[in-house]
Amino acid sequence: MTDPKKTIPQPQKEEPALWESYGSFPVWILKLISALTPGFLISKSPAPKRKLPQ
């Protein structure tokens, strides 16, 4: 029997290779976009979500 207190370590997720695709985008395009994007846009916090009327 297995002990439920023991946790199975999950393998670390590896980054996709340069020629693979992430979703529908090639990884090399995503890396190019992130290299060309200014730092102040990357660190910008997301817009607050609006509460829906109930």
C-alpha cells in the first residue's frame, strides 16, 4: 500500500526548444518579441478586473 503522506515529486517543466511551438506560435518568434519589448511594458501590472453587477 502507498502512504498518502508521501508526495511524488513532479519533474521540472523544461522550456520548449527554439524550433518547437508554444500553442500556435513558434518559440523563436516569442523569444524575439520578448527581446524587443521594453522592460517597462513587461513589468506593467494587469488592469484591474471589473465587478459584474449582480
